Amino acid sequence: MARQANSIFLEEWLRNNSGVSANITSRQSSASSSSSARAIIQAWTDLRDSLQNHRFQPHHLPSLKVLLNSQTSLHVADPQAKLLLSIISSRNLDLPSESYPLLLRLLYIWVRKSFKPSPALIDLAVEVLTNVFDAEFSVKKSPFFYAEGLLLLGAFSFAPYVPEKSKMACLQLLCGLLEGEYRLVSSFEGILPDMLAGIGYALSSTVDVHFVRILNSLFEIWGKEDGPHATVCYGLMILHLIEWVISGFIKSNYTQKIEVISQEILEKPKENYVPFALLMGAAGALRASAKSATSGMGQGILSRLRISAENLIESVAQDLISKAGGVSTSDDNIASSLLLQCISLALARSGSLSSNRPLFLCLASALLKEIFPLQNLYMRVHKYLHSNSSELKRNEVREHLDSVLFKEAGVIAGVFCNQYALVDEESKCIVEDVIWDYCQDIYLGHRRVALLLRGRDDELLGVLEKIAESAFLMVVLFTLSVTKHRLNSKFPHETQIETSVRILVSFSCVEYFRRMRLSEYMDTIRGVVVSVQENESACVSFVESMPSYADLTNWQDFSVLQKMEYIWYKDEVQTARILFYLRVIPTCIERVTAPIFRRVLAPTMFLYMGHPNKKVARASHSMFVGFISSGKDSDQDERVSLKEQLVFYYMERSLAEYPGTTPFKGMASGVVALVRHLPAGSPAIFYCINSLVVKADRLCGEVFAYKADIWKNWQGESEPCKEIIELLLRLISLVDTQVLSNLMKLLAQLIMNLPKDGQNLVLNELFSLVAESDDVTRKPNLVSWLQSLSYLCSQDTSRVANSTEVGGDRNSVSAQATNSSDLHARL
């Protein structure tokens, strides 16, 4: 006989749809085990005994609770309902106050699950219920007694088998309780779902009497001084309550009450109706009409309902925007915050809505201030850390993560983007500016908070970053909508360029929060980069938006410096932003002039080459490769001159941190690029090769001192000295002929300094390289050089065998590179 709880108990359906966990009064389904069944049978037996013995003893109260713990699966038949009515109406039993809510709940289960109860029993139940509230409620009233009474009265008025006279009596009693005893709800608001469910049942009654009176109670109770407090969860309950009620009217083709709701609530609400309740009620009406668009009810009635609901929501939004003066991201007004949250949830749950300026601006405010309130949280964290106050608690931030508002952030962001596509240009521009500023603000705020919290309160930092990660997704979705709208021929080229640059700068600010590869993110970047690539001023504007070298290495916030020493490479938020620049700028490097590169990019590029994160260091080397490989400057001589100047510091910076921070592949790509793209015979190329030989010679000497067998296998583990020798061998086929003779001379000196095994390995590699070469210009020289070098190595075994002399020969390979030696003369 059991049915799904959500289809039977309205209060449970409201709880589930509003994100409120059911409290103790919400019974869980009992296990279908024999012991549970025996417990239920025993409980009914105990209750019969109490009636027969005219004594309600302490153990009878647990018997009632045993039954209610199986609410979902429990079926109360007519004989059992009659037993309950006899107990609750008996003058011989002294019932404790706690028993009344339990007895009423069991009767409620009977009403909701019975298919065709006895008419006489129904009349008796209504009579007993009336007498109980007349005689007992004033003495033993409690919030639970009140809520269960409303729930049962509403259920009676809704049940199809209850006579109209009994329904009217129940509705009369329910209205009296709503108007006279509503204060009980504020003392324990956990019963609100039960009260609202009772109202929902009553509104759905086939009897029209008291309909407007009940609506009045529903929408004005929230504004009473001693009434319940308005919250987002209760707003969602109102939304789904009205949805449930109107959906029932539509299915039953009951047009009269729908018209009353349209007129009395949506079109001409009373002054004492609370805006938050009206707003959510209108959203419920929209949701019901959208779900029932294909019903047989006249479309005129549903159309009026929908238009009235939309107008009311827009009116609330317009009032909010007028008071705030536009998009608000810092207003602390509690009432405004509640309305913003409710508007965002109302739009998320009521389906598509006609786009208009007030709603769009309210959604922007809600997303930045209520759903992703990072600016406010950063400010409170800062106060918390510097005053040791308890203003911000970890649980408070975590509760926001678990809130229904945050969980619906994705849907709300989707509605926001849909609204953007349809609103006027002025509203679009306003919100775009606010979003770009928001990205900058959370970059600065999170950078400060991350430096202060990391290692001190990692849990709080982790929760904040989860909020920021979701904010990043919202920004990506929004910017994708912006690019689709603005980056087309309808807008002037200047507008497209400005938008593209602002998007790239904003993405750089939120790059730290990117935790996954998003197609929307990549599509947006590809779209805006194309615009920037086509315009030099746009490219320069983007480059100059990058933080300066001074800002990167010196923290200006004194409050942070008081707490810790600032180390630039430990600033992960800043590093993520610079990494974004290092990846994007090479795509438009042709448009970066030499002066701009020298002034803005070069210092940062060389700084981050020394970053301990290999990914960041590699990106810096890629930036160098991009610039060295470029060459469409109007003043080509100036660009070439800068390239040659950069090489000297590049080699010094790279080799100083190798092995270690410098990634070999990054450095190798830089060396190959400069060899290929600098003018033939450039002094910078000679310096590069000399530096590599000196470094290789020193590393080989060090490794031979502690690892003599390293040369037994060239393909074995990759030692730094081997890597540089491999790079030098690769350069043989890349350098111009003016540099080749110098490279062969230095390589010969380096190889001669190796132990015998090392010489043989390198010579074998050289033989393979020369044999595979198809360069007819340099191959004859290489063959002759290699034969001479092989002969000299075979004649120099006595010197190589002396490890002391090997070490002594490495005092200065650079000196050997600049002065003629016997070896050079013999080659």
C-alpha cells in the first residue's frame, strides 16, 4: 500500500525542492524487516491497551514515535484511525502535550493515504479535530501542535472524499489558526514546511470559501514583526507551493482560482504583501504555466497568468535597481541581498523569461555579490587575520558552498548569459565593465589572501578557492557570450579590439582558478587573439597590461609584509597570471615592437626563466624563441640589435641555473632559434657556442669525478653534460659556415678533454651524424675534420688516462676558444 513520499506528502516535497533537510518530524522509511513489523504491531497494541485501561502511560509515547518513524511505509486503516480519534477525544485519558502532534500526524497519514475512508469516520474526525482545537489547543499549544493541526486541516479540505460541509469547517478553523497563532512559527521555524503544506492543501480545496483569506495569510505573514523570518529556502518553498497549487488547477481545468491569483496576487497585490513572497509566488506561477503550456486550459488564462507574473518579477527587480543605482557589488542591505538571491533562483527555476534591463542587472549583482561574494569574503578574511576576530568562520564559508544558491550557480549563469544576448547595448556595456573589474578585484584579493593563508589556514583557503573556481566558470561563459556578440562585422573594428584586449586581461586575472581544460575557454581565447594579432596598438595594450618587473618582485601591501617576507616565485596567483601572458603573447609577437619588448617583456621573461616551476620556466624560454624568430619590425636593425643583446643575458641566465631551474628543452629551443634567426656570423652566436662548450666541459669534469662509468652507454641516463654535448652536435648542421669552423674547433677541444670512453661515444655519434648528412656544402669539411679528430684521439690515450691532467685541462676552455692551440694547428 506504500507510495512515493513526494507524491503523497506535500511538506516533504517542499523540503526536498528548497534544499532543506527534513527534521525529526519527517519520518524516514522503515526497513521491511520482521522486527520492524513486529514493533509496529506492538505499538498499535499498546495504544489499544491505553484506551481500554483508560491510562496513557509513559511508554505509550514511544509507541507513537515507533509508528511515525515508518511514516513512508505506514498505512493507517479506518479502524486504526478510529482508535486514534478515540484516544485524542477521550475524557478519561490525560494526554501529555507531546502526544498531540504525534496523534495528529498519524491522522494526517490516514487522510493522505486512504482511498475511500468511511464518511461517518470523516465527519467524526472533523468534529473531534474542531473540539480538540477549541478545548485543548489553548492549554497545550506548541509549535508542533500548531503545524500538525494546520497540516491535517489542510489535508481534510483537499481530500476529494470529504464532504463540502466538513471542508468548510476545516478551512474556517485553519484560517483562524493562521491569523491568530502565527507567532508560534517564529519560535521554531523548522515547522514552516508543514504550515506551508497545510496552506497549499487548503488553497487546492474544491471549496472556494476563504481562498483569498488564505492567500492573504501566505503573503503577509513574512512582514509581521513577530512572524517568521524571510529566507531563500522559505522563498523556494513558496515558489514550489504556488507551482503545485496552480499545476493542480490547470490539470483540473479550474480557471476561477487561477484568475483570482492573477488579479489578487500578481496584478494588484496588497501593500502588506512582502516583496520576497510575491516574487517567489510569481516565479511559481511561471513555472506551473511553462510546464502546462500544452494543457487543454484556455491559452488566454495561462497567457494572462504568465504576463502578470513576469511583470511582477520585473517590478521587484526595477525597484531594486533604482535603489542601488545600478549593478551593486558591495551593498550590505540584508533585504536587498535576499531579493537578489530570490530573483536569481526564481529565474533559474521558472524557465525562459523575457529579457529586460532590470532583471539582467539584478542577475549581475546577484552573481557577483551573493553567489560569488569573493570581494566581501576577502575583506573579512583580511580583518580576521589582522584582528584575530571571529568575524569569519570556516563553517560560514563552507555553508555557502553547500547552499542551494551556490549549487544553482551554473543554471543562474546560463540564464544570465541568455539575458545578455537580448538586452540593450547600454546594459551590456555596463555589465561587461563590472565583470572585467570583478576579475581584477578577485585577482588582487585572492593574491593577498593566498599569501596570508597558505600554510596557516589551508582549509579556509581551499574553500575560498572552490568558490573562485566556480566564479571562473561563470566568467568564461559570459565572455564567450560577449565574443559571439561583439566580435563580428556589426561593430566597429575599434570596439572589437578593445573588447578582445579586456577579455584577455580579465582571463589573465582569473587564470589561477582554471582547474580543467574548457572548450569554451579555448574558443574564446582563439577568437580574441585573432583580433589582437591584427592590430599593433591592441597587442601593445595587452602587453602593457602585464604587471611590471617592480610590481612582480616587490609587494606593496604593508599589511602583508608585516606578516611574512615576500618571495615572488611563491606567489602562485601572480605566477598563474604571468604564465597566461607568457603563453598568449608569442601568438602576437610580430606586433610587439623592439622598444616595448625591451622595456616591458624582457625583464619579466628573464625573471621567470628562473622560476622553480618548470612549466613556467619553459614558457619564458618559448617567449624568447618567439621574439628571436620574429622579424617584421619596421625598424629591422633595431630589432636585430635587441635580439643580439638579449642573447648574451639569455645564455648567462640559462646556463647559470642549469642543471636545476633551467629546463634543458627550453634552453635548447632558445639556442636553436638564435642560431637559425640571427644574422650569419653574429657575435651573439659565437658567444652562445663558447658558453655551451665551457659549461659542457665543466659538467663533464664534475661528473667524471664521481661517476666514471657514465660514458659506457650514450643512450643511458640523461646527464646534463651529455645533454649539452648533444646540443652542440646538433648545432653542427644548423650554424652558418662562418660559425662552423669555430664550433668544430671548440668541439674538438671539448672531446679531447673527455676520457677514452667518452671520446669513443661522442665520435660514434659524430660519425652517424656526418654519415646521415646530405649537406653537400659542409659535409666534406666535416668528414676531413672528423677523420683528423679521430686520429688525434687515438694518439692521445696517455694524456686522457691521467685523470689529474684531465682535470687540470679544464681550467679555462674559454681561453682555449680564443687562443690558437696545438690541437687547432694540427686540425
